Amino acid sequence: MKEIYINYISSLLQVKPWQVENCSALLADGCTIPFISRYRKERTGGLDDVSVAEVKHWCDVFDAMEKRKASILSTVQEQGKLTPELRSRIEGSVSPTELEDLYLPYRPKRKTRATVAVTKGLEPLADAIWSGKTANPSREAEKYVKGEVASVEEAISGARDIIAERLGETATIRENLRGVFRTRRVLSKVTKQGESAPEASKYRSYFNFSMPVRSIPAHNLLALLRAEKEGWLKLSIDADPERCARKIYDDYGRSVGFPPAASGAIVREAAEDSYKRLLESSITGEVLREAKEKADIESVRIFGENLRQLLLAAPLGGKRVMALDPGFRTGCKVVCLDAQGNLLHYETIFPHPPVAKKIQAITAIMSMVEEFDIEAIAIGNGTAGRETEEFVRKVGLPDSVRVFSVSEDGASVYSASDIAREEFPEYDVTVRGAVSIGRRLMDPLAELVKIDPRSLGIGQYQHDVDQGLLREQLDNTVSSCVNCVGVNLNTSSPYLLRYVSGIGPALAGAIVEWRKVHGAFTDRNQLKDVPRLGAKAFEQCAGFLRIRGGNNPLDCSAVHPEAYPVVDRMAADLGVSVRDLVGNAELCGKIRPEDYADDRFGLPTVRDILKELQRPGLDPRDTAEEFSFSDDVHDIEDLKPGMELPGIVTNLTAFGAFVDIGLHDNGLIHASQMGVKGMAVPSRVLKLHQKIRVSVISVDTERNRISLRLLK
């Protein structure tokens, strides 16, 4: 990677250039983000997975920019206009906007007023006025009154059009004008169409809206842009046209030199025309796009944080689970799963009106609990979820059976997916949905990786942000979570295995096929026998795959096979076996990391090895806890200001947190009601699916809006 790019990334991420250079080299060598952040800390100076992902993002950006530069240089070269200075500026650019500004004067154009004037032979007249070489433009223009040019006025008008376009294509002028617009305010006005359209009412607070470009929150800007796209609003930036035109002229004068009065007057007119006709809408669009890019980054970051918390939610673990997908008219779909999540039984019960076969439902539940030795019950939190949970808690379950409310978000998407059809080809979507609810209680990560994160009900304005950036963030987050937890090589589905570092869908399928033919893996080295899983893939994936009860106790840990010799030396020096050392905190405490650090395995890696040896294969997630909503609240009409209630955080945004308090509609804790002075980032206070207590501030029954305050 070029030094200009390394220095840019280094400055942006506030890390050393050598860290960026080494990280980019590892990425170019085919290493993955999880592998680099976990097993190559010496090379990167300990960059975490977020920083490595940032480096990768910018490496991709600059790879694309290099291709764009090559195309631009070729085009300008073909025109015979590529000067050494222009080449240097293009090659030295790290900004896409600057690059396109430099290219703009040479970009092939459609027919414009300026190109028409050029075809009439008026460019030399424009050059003379532009450079100040004529003190009498009218007399100079007389030379061009011929052919298609009927008069001096027409000649000057054509020259003015050329100058206006030239001003509008000057990189310095464009960037300076952007600087002005960035200090101004975004204005939004309702359109005539929006005044009468019922669909526009949700944007009513933006019908006459104003906020500085630099400080407008991401969710406000994305809402404005969506409303404009739908035709309900008209957006603008409140820059002063006269001041902007003067600035254009002053920038021109400082660059080219101020011309004589008569020529200067023509250039001033051209500056006014350039601003009104060419630059105002163009710069407005660019500055809004620039602001949207920042809003996209903020929104995507929040989405990624929410997804991470959701995927790393506390698992119940390998328990025998009954799962219910609640419903009123169509009944509750019930499935029973074994400790591995395999479907054992399913049926439908009708505990609620209009059918209301409550006695039969109680009998069925108790029978299934006994027959399948059920240890926990998962109940979807959608329609009829609250009523079903209350019913189940009253049927007289054994004390050992725990009841959990589980988010249904995405369950219907999974049940109709190709993955669900492949897993359960003989069952319909209702059974698949209930299975998904039960499995996500047992292991949220293993189940949720099967669902597009955009269907999980988290984040803000996910369909309005840059979809490429969103997909990159979500893929990185899923991969980070999977590799952080580690994956059981012998029990994991191909849908989970594909997110392991260095594997992907094809190798995940090959691993599962190998298991079917040869049985369970007993040694990580057996991965090398899997077809198409070569040395590089083994290097990248081995440390993240766990084998429980295998030949080598280290295979159940995050210690990478390449570092096994280090552990062998540690054990030998202590006079014990590796099996005796693994999991023995007392023995590990006797080891000095400095004694085992060398050129290949530095101190950070050795410390990681010791940490892992003390608690091998430790799952970083918490354990699942039961939760109950208030018995006094079943409808929004039951809410009163001042009431204190239990709730579950369902979504975090830049402006607040949405909380399920057991009703159809979630309540909102605005960022200002987080109870932390100056706090404006809810994710720093709360976590997704966190159990909290709230108090009711206000209730709007007409719009079904509930305002809450977080209680400490």
C-alpha cells in the first residue's frame, strides 16, 4: 500500500503507520480480521478487531481509488492535457471528492451552454477575459462576430457561459464553497403534495425544520432525506447567494489575478450565473451526501453494536426445551426439542379465545413436560405472547421448569427461508418458527446467524443507509461474535461454521460432510483431511474451532495449534503433562510469560496463552435469566404516569432506547431520560435485551406512544 494511504489511515485511526502497514500486509496475505486481531498482536501492535476491520475498509477504499485514478489519468492523457502538476495532484489525492474535482474539467460532457459556445469558436475570447489580457472585452468580441455569432453581445454571452462553467469546475472554488455550506443550516419545507397526504403526517415535525449541517443528528438527517425521496419535503441549505458569488469571484481572483474592470464585470456576472445555475444545487447535493455518509457511519455503528449484543445474548445451553409460537385464532404452535436442539414433537394448543380449549391445553403441556423431560419453556413475545406466558405460568409446572420470553424478531423470516426448508423439509412454517424460538433460547448466536440481521428489529433507518457499508459492518460483527465465542467443530451447523475465520459456505459444507463420513473430529489436525481445506484455511480457522473430549486438551481451547510447542515447553518446565496444566490456575500462576516470549511469539501472545490455559474454552457470554412483566399492565390504558415497571430493552438508537413492558407497542426512553448527566449515547448506558426498571412519564393513547424514564 502507498505511503500516502498508510499515513492517512494512521492519522484517521490514531495508530502508528507501521501498525497500518503490517495490518494491510496481513490482509493482503489472506488473513482474516478475527485471526489478525487474536493471533497476530505482535505484528499489529495489538489492534483489536474493530481497528483491523477499519484498516480493511480503508484498504478496500484505496484499492478502488487506485483503479479510479488509473482511469482518470488515462482519459486526461488521451486528451493531451495531463501536466506533471496535474498528475502529481491526482496521484497524491486521498479524497474521492478532491479526485473528482480534479477530473471534472476533463470529464466528457453532454451538450451545455459552454460547449455550444466553444463550438462557435468563442473559447479564445473567454480565455482573454479570464486571464485579464483585454481591457476592452467588447472591442475584443468584435473579432468573433461571424458565422453563428451574430453580435458582440452574443459573443460576450457565450464567453461568459464558458467562464461560468470553468468557475464551476475549479477544484479550489468548489471546495471553498463546500466549506461555506458546511457552516450553514439544512432547511426543510413541506411540499404541496405533502401538505395533504396522510402518509406524510409522520414527518410533520420536519414540515418547517432547520438545523446546522454540522450538528444535525443522524436519525434526523436520514428521516429528512427519506421524506424528500418520497416527495413530502424539499431540502435546501441556507447559503447566501450574493456572498457565495462574491466568494467565487474572490477565489478566482486570488488564483488567476483580478482582471481590468470591464473584464472583471463579466467574470462577476459569470460567478453569479455559475452559482445559481451550476454550483448551488451541486454543492448542496454534495454537502448533504457528505453529511449522509457520516450519518450512515453512525447508524451502521449503532446497528453493529446492537447486533453484537443480540448475538452475544446469554444462552440457556444444552437443555431440553419446549417452545411456543403464540397465537389467538390459529392457536399456539408447540414444539419439544432435545438438548441438541433436535425436534422431537410438535402439536397445536388453543388456550385463548375464540377457541379457548384451556383444559385440553393444560393437559397437553403437562403431558409434554413429563414425556420429554422438559427443563425450560421458551415463549415468543409477539401476538398473544404475554397472554400465553401468563397461561403457562399458571398450569402448575414443576419448580425445576423455567419459563422465558423470547424475541420473535426474524423468526418468520427464518421459517420461510431456504435454510429452514433445508433443515425441516417436511414441516410447515409454523413448526419451523417455533423451533427457531426454542433454539434461540438455547443458543442465540447459533440460531440468529441463519437470519439476515436486517430482519432482527434492531438499529435505525437500516434501509436508508449505504447498504454496502451496512453489509460490511454486519458481516464483520457476525464473524467477530462467532469467533469470539468459538465453535464446536463436532456439533455446529454449516450455517454457523461458515462464519468461522477462513472457512466460508463451501468449506463449512465440506466439514459437515466429512463428519458424516468419518464421524466426530478427535484432533484439530484432522481438518487438514477435509477436501479443499488447505494450509492457509487451517491457519485461519483452527484456533476458533473447539473439540471437546478430543485427543489433545488444547483442542478445546483458543490456543492456536501453531503455539502448542510453547505450551509443551511450559508443561515440561513444570514437570507435568499438558493435560495437567490445562485448567489448573495454580500451575499457570507459576509461569513467567517473559520466559517464553521470543521473536515468533511475543509477550501479548504468551499472555493470551496463559489466560486461555487457566480457563480453556470459556464462553464469554452470561447465562440466561427468567423475567416477568408487571401483572398490573395488559393494555396501554392501564398505564399511568409515575408507574414503575420491569422491561426489556429491544432496540438502541442514537436518540433513545425502546423497551418492551409487556404491551403490543414498546415504550421509548429518550436519551435525555437515561439518568446520566450529559448522556446522549444510550448504548453506553444500556444493552440490548437488558432487564431494567422504568417509570412512565406520559402516555399518548391516540398514537400509541409511551414515554419512559430509566430507573437506577
